[in-house]
Amino acid sequence: MSALRWKESIFFGVIVLGVAGTASPPSGAARQDTAPPDFSSDFTGWVGFNGGGPSYESVPGQIAPVVSDPAHPFVPNGADRQPSFRIADLSNPNLMSWVKDRMKQDIDEIAFTPQSSCVPAGVPFFMGYGGPDPIVFLQTPTEVWMIWTEDNQLRRVHLNVPHSKNLKPSWYGESVGHYEGDTLVIDTIGMNDKTVVDIYRTPHTEKLHVVERWRMVDGGKTMEAVFTADDPGAFYRPWTAMRRYRRVQQGFIEKICAENNTHLFDYHMPTADKPDF
């Protein structure tokens, strides 16, 4: 698509895994004098640059996200040795003491990712999921939908509107956004405290506030997403991370997560005691 017919078209984009620069909360929707970016990429997908490495990358000059404990390096499947879970480096000085205590207990007892339990990802962990399945972008003049096809999780971003008043906390909270030139800026609040912020299962409170900046770089060959997470109830200072993606040829894939699977592994999957209909 050489030119976007903004009032007529719905644009699709596919992303898998995955940014640089700093993010700051938007002060308001800037006027968009040019066509917004088209994340469809002709139905190609995007795969994370760092493959089996950490889900987030640090941003130079910014407070870094949680990283792997060097004493317990992550071993992926297919490495010809015993695979392991990702163990966090709890010496991170930005984590409050209750966060470290919760993570230490989790490491000792569980160490499964939310994905293993079919639990909603929330924000920013939506970006922290691994591949190879894609995230699909649907862009309209008033909304952007981001769908992770692994188990059909999705985010809805309302464009050019303020946040609602008296939000009731939810798994994904409320995301509002706007375009700044070639960048989609997303501001998310109103999340419950049932999710984690990263693959190391770092908890947060309902005060969590996340700002993301999505754009294509390198002539459209690379997708870049930078975000800042601010939670005065869990972190001493806001921290910033990035996610980068490269193109691959992959269409839409639908998969269903195995909710109520209590027989194969003790992954603590949600189980319904009775029908809700």
C-alpha cells in the first residue's frame, strides 16, 4: 500500500517477539499532518532480534529492566542440556523489598510464566511474549487493535481520546493513543495487579502506568517498540526497555490456550468451579 486511505481502509500488521530511545507520557494528541504509519507490512510478520535471549533490551542512559541472574543462566529447549526457567537477578536496586520477596518465593516454588498458565499478559508483558506466533495490528481512524495469535489475546487502543474517569482495574487496563509522525504512542493505566511486567514474573501494583512508542525503522525492515513502566508501589524509579523485531513471511495463525488443563503439568492454570452461563 503506497498511500494510506485513512478514512476508508483497515490496515493489518503482523508482529512476533520484540526497541530504542526513551518514552515519556504523552501530554496530548499532537496534530497528525501526515499519513500515520502502516504497520501491516503486506501481511509479513516480525520476529524478535534477540531470539531466545531476554524479552526486553535495555535503553542506554535509562534505568534498566530486570535481567537474568548470572549465577543461573537460562537454558532453552534444544540446547542438549537440561532446560531451565528464567531466573531473575534480584540484586536489581530498583525493586522494592516486597517485590523481591514475592519473586524469591515464586522462583523457589513455581517459576512458570503466565503464558504457561493461559493467564492474560497485560501491559507491558504483552510485548514480552516469545515467538514464533505473530501479533496482528488492525488500524482504523479511531482504534488500533493488537492481537497476539498464540492464544487470541488482544489489546484495544482508543485513538485521540482522554482516559476514562474512575477506571475499574482490569487485566489490560485502558489504553489510549495517538500518532506522532511515524510513531504510535500508547498510554495505559487501570491495570489490576494480577499480571506481571516481564518474563521474570516481576509483579506490580494497580498504580502501574506504561507508555509505549511503536515505529518502523531501517526503511521499514525493522519494528521498534520502546516503553517506560512507572509504578511507585513496586519500583523506586520508572524504568525503560525496548523490543525490536525483524520481518518474516508468516500469515495469521489461530491457536487456543489449554485452559482448565489440570492433568499434564501443575502450571496453576485457571479452573472454573462451575459454568458461568
